[in-house]
Amino acid sequence: MHLIQVLIQTPAHSRIGTALTYQSVQPLAPGTLVRVPLGKRETLGVVWDPDPSAAVPEGDKLRSVTAALDELPPLSADWRRLVAFAAAYYQRAAGEVALAALPPQLRDLSAQQLQRRLRKVAQPTAAAGAVMAAAPTLSAEQQAVMAQIRQTDGCFLLFGATGSGKTEVYLQCVQELLERQSDAQALVMVPEINLTPQLQARFQQRFGPLLGDDAVVSLHSAMTNPQRLRSWLAAHLGTARIVLGTRMAVFASMPALALIIVDEEHDPSYKQQEGARYSARDLAVFRGRQLGAKVILGSATPSLESWHHSRPAADGGRYRRLEMPSRIGEQARLPLVRRVDMNHQPRRAVIAPPLLAAIKQRIAAGEQSMVFLNRRGYAPVLQCGSCEWKSACPHCSAFRVFHKIDRSLRCHHCGFAEPVPRACPECGNLDISPVGRGTERLQEHLVELLADVRRPGSQTPDQPDGVPVHVARIDADSTRHVGSLQSQLAQVHSGEVDVLVGTQMVAKGHDFRRITLVAAVNPDNALFSSDFRAPERLFSLLMQAAGRAGRDAAISGQSEMWIQTCQPQHPLFEALKRHDYPAFAARQLQDRENAALPPFAFQALLRAEARTQEAAHAFLASASACASELLAGLPGFDRVTLYPAVPMVVQRVANVERAQMLVESPSRPALQNFLTAWYDILHATRQGEAGRGLLRWAVDVDPLAI
């Protein structure tokens, strides 16, 4: 009998963080997928690299492997190193990370079912005589960037303006890789699921005729389990040459991976917020380095961490910065940024008269406008004008949002919803009214403002005055049904929509050729947020939104970005007006360095959830006290600061109270050493008196929200 160690998916903080020892009749290579008994059930596991220090159960306590999935090649050593690094760095069990990265359906298939799935994952074949679709001629800036990527290995930050042709650079890099290495694979990541279909269409159009459509696959959470399994198998077997996906795709098993591209690398969506809270962007950089693969991080507004790491090598920079500041096309221009001082507009005006006039001009010219408001629903809150009752959620420390389309009050944190009451629940007053605006109410308001406007050239015998303008809305509410997002985007692209109202869903990544005006209605809130990352996110979102205007070079000369603000002289808007990200980044980095904030310091959050705030705070306080007592002699402990516990911004969700404690250090190794040593203390604290009433705890390394 052979002793093997197997990683299994265990409950969070079960303390089964290492591999379990089983016996097997035949030797099994590390990376082999197996089925093993665990308690009274059978589960999927991964044979892991031997650990001589692992404890071996005695005699009859040693259990045997039930079956090995020999039909599948073992997961590579590079993949196992990625999982081990992610588990250690983000303070999670290796089994939790490894098994979560595998398609769920793989856990339930019998050997016969798996064989049938494998037969369906055939080697993609192209049509006889097919050739790769012709690539467009590159601009001078694109050619310069391609030359640098060819000549140098490592990680690149592609800093390119919106519409500068970053996607074409990605396509050319993949094309050259496939021409150079016949079996090479490329991983292309995007931040959001809704950006995947259009990117897949471009890659299949370019590479499908030569490689076959099955050579380009997607991996994201919106796929069905059979679809996800098929894509994963194609990547694992090497038949898929190009894998497109969201953050989960960073763990795709790709034995011949040679190029990793992270588009819109600044996007917060690359940070997982549940379970193992990993950053897919950072793991992509790690994976590329261990493989010797090239990594391209692309953005018009890079994260300040990536911008800092791309400073000159002589100054400690780790990435090579590549710049494409111009849009494609001789006539192409970035949109003119106009600031509307709302202090000088009519009181309570939602759309300033000059902006409304500009929108009407675009409609008359047959062009489209986009109005951006990053708040869905009809209104953030309902309020009674008599007793000051507000539509608070009974389960969360937040308000329920009024959705007029279905007359409901819905909490965007716990999902609790109920019909709008006919009268105030507190005093019976019939006069309850919405306060504030969401995209649903903004769409309704624009329809009212544009009621007398008709689409040019739409007069018919039935409608001699013409057709009213079409104001559409795209947000998480309007795209809940399968296929609704694609159909709405198709209407925008076809020109059926005159004015598009939307959230950040439409502010980034989409190539709208007819939009020449973009307006941000209410961006001021983020200027005074307690979150030090809020200005960075706001600048990025506004610059990305501005990039939706004038993407067609023929009409980009008259494209505009309008910003309605009560702070028109704010430095953020000054930099945005000049499209000057480097100046904005320099100012922000200087402020962060002065305040010893990331990327000049490293942070982790210990979060606790309990039935009461007292229980959550008791656990955090005890964990801090035990750390100070037991780890005082740890090397680097004097460089670690533990701040007092505080409630989270939304401190109660679904009747669960939440609190957190910030841990900070100017040294990443010192912080990691502390967190590793602290882990056992946290487990012990959870089991002790201080853990009473605690529901769960988690460590978030490199948090994006504090």
C-alpha cells in the first residue's frame, strides 16, 4: 500500500488546513484527482505533494482512496504552486482554494460520465484551407508597444487611453505567441461577466477560422455547470488555446500557459470578496513570474499600486510601463470635458438646462448620449413627510431602495423585499415620497424632459409628428433575465436608443460607436468619503465613462463629457478635464506616502460576524490582546500595528452584526509572518470564552475597502 496526501474542501476554519493521509493500492502522482471518504460521505480531492512532517493515522484509522480519475492528466506542479501560494498569502486552507478552483460538476461525475465528457472535448479543427482573419494595420504607438513586448520578458503595464487600441494589442500578442509556439495557451481576463461575450466574439472572429471555434473558451460564474466543466476540460487538456474569463479564470488549469492578459486591471471586481479573498490581478502576476510567461496589465486608469510598481527600474519599479496616449484614427480625439457648476443652476435641477440642451442637439444630429448614475433603483429611500419614517431594512443597518417598476422596497444587502406600503407604517400618513434618485427615476425624468422631442426623420403617415425619443436603462435590475443584457446592448449598437441611462455596467469596456456625449449626474459623494481609495475609484469610473464617447474617429471631434458638480474646482476634476491620469496619480501617491497608506504600507483586516456587536468586538479585542502577549518576540512584530476594533460601514446585514480590526505594517514580509503566526491564535480564541456568540471570522489580506 502507498501512503498519499490529499487536499479536500473543508469548511472554513475547520482546522483541516493541510492534506489528509490516505492509502492507495497504486502510486498516484501529485495533482491526480481522486475520490476519498470523509466521515460518512465521499468527496473529491487532489493528491498533493508529500509532506514528511504530516501526521499519519495509526492502523485501522487510515482510510483508502475510493477511486482515482485516471482519465485526466494530473494538475501541473505550476498549478499546485499557485494554489499553495494563494492559500498561504490570503490565509486560507489549501484544500479550500484548490477545490473551489475546480468545476463543481467534476465532483459528482462517475468514471463513465467523465469519459463521455472527455470524448466531447475534441481537438478543435478549422475548415480546410482556412487562414487567420487579417489583422488591421497598427498605429505607430501600437507598433512601438509591440516591439517592446517582443524584446522583453516579465510584466508590462499597458497604459493606453480609451479607444487607443489596447484590445488589438492583445490580439496581436496572442497571434504572435500562437505562431511562435504551436501548442501555447493564452489567458485573457476581464473584470465583469458582461464584457466576456463581446471579447470572445472578437477573438473567435480573429482566430476561429484557423484554430476552430472550440479553441477559444470562456470561464466565468454565469456559465452552467456543464458549460464550465467543458471549458475547464478543454483548457486542462490543452485543446483550448485561448481562455477568456473573469477573476476565477486565474486558477484555470492550463499546462502550456505562456501569456496572461489582465484587461482593465484597476477594476475592483478582480478582488474576491467571499471565501478566499484573493486578488486575481496579483495572482496573475505571480503565476506569470513562476512560469516565465509574459503578463500584460492593461488600463486607461491603472490602479495606483500598478502605477507605483511601473516606475523606472532604477527607482525600484517591477513592471515595464508602455504608453499609448492617443486614440486610433487621424481624426480621433478624447472627449472635451465640461464641468457644470450646480451651484449656479436652478434649485433642485436634476439635469442642468445646458446639459439638457446638449442632449437635444445630439438627438437632432442622430447621435446618442449616455447619462451615468451609479445608483440603481428609483430612489435610495422612501420617507414620511409627517413623522420622518424612512424605509429602513429591518435586518440591516441600511435603507431599502424603492423600485417603482414593481412597487417594491428592496434591500441591496440582504435581498429582503416587500411591497411599498399604502401609508406610513408609523403614523398612517398617506404622504410618503421618494428621496434621492436612482437610474430608474432618472430614466423617468429624462423621458419627461424629452417628451416634446422627436427622432429626426421618423415621420410616417401614422405618426406625422415623428417618433418620441427612446430613453433606455441598463443596470443590474433591467438585466436580471437571461439574454436581456445582450438584447439591450444590441439596441444601443443598432441606433434604436437615443439616450442611455446606466450604472458602471455601461461605463467601461463597451465599444459604443454612436455615443458622442456622456454625462455624470451626481459624482460628488465620493470626493469626501472616508475611504482613501474613493477618489481613485471615482477618477477611474469617470474617465472610463468618458471613454464611451467618440469611439468612432469620424465623430470623435465633437464628443463631450459633462460633469454636474458642486465642486467644479476640485483637483480631481481639473485632472480629468485634461485627461491627465499621471498628474492625478502623482498627487494621490504623494498623499498616500505622507499618510503611510498602500502602496507604501500593507494591510489586512480581521473581520468578525456575530449576533451582537459586543460579541464581535469581544472576539476581536481578545485576538488582539493574545497577539500582543504571545507574539511579542516574533521577528518584525514591532513593525506591525493592530488598531482598535470598529463596526463595519454597514454594521448589520441579515441580522448579523459585523465588526473589523485593521492590521498594518510598512513591511509585507513582517505582516505575512505575523498573520501566519496569528492564525492558530485566532482558532484558539474562537474556541474560547471570547468566541461565544461569534458566527464566523475571516482575514482579508490587501483589502480594497476599509
